[in-house]
Amino acid sequence: MIQSFQIMWLDDPLPHLRATLEYATAKIPYYRDNPAYHLSPAELERIADLQRLPILTPADYAAAPERLAVPGLWPDRISFSSTTTGSLGRPRWHLQREQDRYAALLRASTSKGTSKSTSTSTSTSTSTSTAEDGPVTLVIHPYDQGGAQRPTSDPHTIYSPFLVPWHYEYILQLLQEGWRTPAGRRPIDHIDGFSPALRIYSTWLAQRGVDPGRFGVQGLIGYGSIQPAPWRDRLRRSWGATYEDLYGLSEVKHSAAASCPVCGAYHFTGPIIAEVLDPETRAPKQRGFGVLVLTEVYPYAELQVLLRYWTDDIVELAAPCMLADLGFRFRGRRSASLALGAGAGAGEEATIYVGPLQVGEVLARSADVALHTYPWAAFAHDVGAPRFALKLDKSERGDGREHVRVNVELRYSPALFPRRAAAVCTELRDALLDELTPLAERVDAHATTLEVVAAEPSSLQEWAKI
């Protein structure tokens, strides 16, 4: 897991891009049979020339994943996307040697003093220390992503599923007794888990009167969905450990991005090439909002390679940082975000986006907002994401203004406590305007209105997936 921020892949990406494109057009039918991918060396003189290649959408991949794979190579493992949108997860095929190469890259980074250990958002956690007494990471692997991806030789990382009761007991035994090896007992130093698992397991321990602070865990990492601020604080307090959120996509290899200690934005740490493009024109963006587009790099992706993969994730570009060229803040899925000011005029910042992740972060701070429940962990309360829906309408006044409405389920009926419900809506509206600066600017300019509406518990038929 990532103990402190570091970028492991510091090479010039251009030679890697050339090698990846040469490999893909020679081995993979999807690229081999499309002339648009056959660029000459003169056409690929700088990393910006990547824009000459077509965009690969999730639908393109889902329609024919076998055409994006090397014929004759059989996967050693299959993983699945985490289905953030609620649809059926997309499979990815993996070779063992891909993961081993990635582990070697991380070990090389350790030898250069740039990192001690690392993890990705798809639970391919790899501890890079070779010492017998090196730190041990427990990976709580997402139950919906298939088997964990792990290096061939990895004495420092333990994997556990997380679904049925004996998994909880097994994790408790590991925390209490450590990992028993021929070299002796090895205590758990770090936990790398999908965000709901950390909340649910902490609740399970609390219900049994177990203090997680006594286990000596030094750091926690969460990923895959929102980790609300109240829970981030609780995890740090109860475990006596650091906590860090990762960004990443389970369908894109080595796409983990960690938050920067200098600027607070996300930077990619591994072998991946990233672009941010205008959601409509697909032109490169230098500031403002855009869609993240990722290119995997050979040989860390070999069986299947995704070139210019359209993630459909809306990000807001951060100011320049001394530690990395690209910094961004994740705002949410494009399909669930609201585009404001589209067609309002020229300029990169003519259109802004209100993403469900931003809104959810604010709503999760309120004790009045209802939370989702997990049917497979019915014993756990207050561990789900806030229940709300975003909607964009034109103003009923006919003045052309855009009207943003946030429908929020409360824990109680607004009809029973109307004054409290009205006060909560006012508090949430003020908090949203404090946090969502571009939206506040449009509201101040009378281009947009914002309304927060209280809803009955369990009344929303569709809600934001975060």
C-alpha cells in the first residue's frame, strides 16, 4: 500500500508509448486491423501526438473484448469492474507476468528510494520490501471483482475476501495473531480495502467491543466509492492509523492515483499515460473540467491493452504542482453529473460540471441525511453513502437560467418535522455553495439557481451512485 505519496514511474513516457503502439498493432486484432493506429515514427514525435489515435470507449471494449486481446494467449486470471454505475461489471483478462513485471517496477522504485510499498485501486497490492521483517499489508479484496491479482512471489501481502461471517473472523484472527510464516509471526502493518469494507468491518468490531487501535495498524487505504469525511475521521481515530483515498478504475490496469501532500490533487503513480479531454469536442483541456482518458503501457499490460480509453469520469484539473505534470480532482461519472453553461460561449471554462461525488461528500456530513444500506451486511448501520438525486431544469421564469435541484432523503419524514427539514435544506444549500466554487460563481452571476429539497425516507426511485 502507499505509505506516503510517491511516483514510481518516472521514465519519459514517449518511448513506452511507441513500444506499446508497435506491440498493439502487431499483436492485437482491434489495433492491427485499424489503419488509424498505424502511425509512423515521424507521426509520433511527442507525447501530444497520442491525440492522433482514436478514442476507445467502454462500449467498444464490451462489444468485442476478444479483439482487444492477443490471439492464443489464455488469461491466468479474470477480474471484473466494480460496477459503480450499477450495471453488470466488465471483465478484464490478465497474465501473471504482467503483475510480476509491475512488482519488479515497484521494487526498482524502492531501490531508488522513491517508495517503500504500493497498492492499486483494484486490490493488486504488492509490498516491495524484500526483507523478511518488511511491512505486511492485508488486502480486503472486493467480492465483486473476481480473484485478487498478485505477484508470483510476494511474502508481504495477505489477501482476504469480505462477504460471509467467517471472513470477518479470519481478518480478526490475522489482526490479533499476525500472519504466521516459517520465519515467525508477522503483524499486520497496513490494510488496503474497498471503502465500504473498512466502514463495515469497523462497525463489526465496535459491536463486539473490540478496539482496533490495539492492533498496531499504521495505515489504511480505501478506494472504489465515496469515503465520507466523518468516516475518514473515525477510521483515523479508532484505528490510530493514517488514512488515504485512492482514485482508480478496476477495468484499467495500474490506474491508481494518490492524493498529493503538496497540492491535494490526485497524481498517477504507476505506468499509465493520462489525458483530460473536453467532454463534447474531445479537444485537450488545460484547465477546468474534462473527461479522463487513459492509455495502458506495454509490458505492464500485454494480454489486453487499452489505448486512449474513455473513462467517462469527470475531473477538474488542478493548478500546476512541483511533483507531477497532471493533477486532478475526481468529480463523478459523466452520466451522473450535471453540465452547466453548455453553449454559453467560447473558452475552456464555459461549461462546468456538478458531480455526484462532490455533492455526496457535502451531504454525508449531515446527521439528518438518510444513508444506503448493504443487504449483505444488514448488521451495519450508518455505513452507506447518502441517498440523493441530482436534476437540471430550465428556470420556470423563462429567463434561460439553469435550475439545479438536489433531492435528498432524510432519516425522518419532512412532514413530521417541517421546520427541521427546512433548516437542513438551507444548511445543505449553503454548504454546497461553499464547497462547489464554480457553481457558486454561476449562482452569484444569476446564471444558475440551486435548490435542495427534502424527500421522504426510501422515496427516491433513482439516486446517485457514488
